[in-house]
Amino acid sequence: MSTKTTAPAAMGLPERMRWALEHAGMDQASLARHLGITKGAVGQWVSGDTESIRPVHLFRAARTLRVEAEWLGTGDGPRTRTERALPDVDVEVCRLVAALPENARTALLALCVALMRRE
């Protein structure tokens, strides 16, 4: 049984952006700061004043918000890496790692690399 899900096709950019911001626990201003753009630019994505995001901002926003760029830009495919992952253990590991703060994820990655090198 697969745990993969996709968002409804009818979900537009504003709804995807609102979902992604909530998923990441961020507001428009903090996303704008992370991307080095104005809050107004992010506001246009959320309000629907624009129908697309420039690719450079799309990929950086998706990475910052921890969602899949294809889903954020088009609505196609899984919303998150967790939804894309294999079921069972992989999903649980992805869910737990995604919940960690960025510095803890970085430390965990370093630990995993060190453990792999010991093998």
C-alpha cells in the first residue's frame, strides 16, 4: 500500500503557496528574506496577482519551504519529499528529518556520512 499523495489538480499557485508556507511554518516576509526578494513579490504569488514564479525563485522557494518544485510551480506530482519517498520506514524517516531544524538536519547528514565511511 503506497502512502504517496498528490494535491488536487485544481489547486492554483496561491493555494499551493499558502499550503507550502503553512507546511514550513513560515510567513511571507520570512520567505522573502530567505530568497532575497521583496515581500510584495511573495505576496503576488499568494494573492494570485501573478500566475507563475521565475525559475530561479521557484527552486529556491521550494527548497526553503521543503516542497517539490514541480508541485509548487505546476501543481503536478507529490507535494513533498516525504510523499515522494517509499512507504513505511522511508516515509517515517523523512517525516522525522523534515521536522528537524536546519542545523540539526545538517548535523544528522554529517553523522550519516561519518557512519557510512566507517563501514
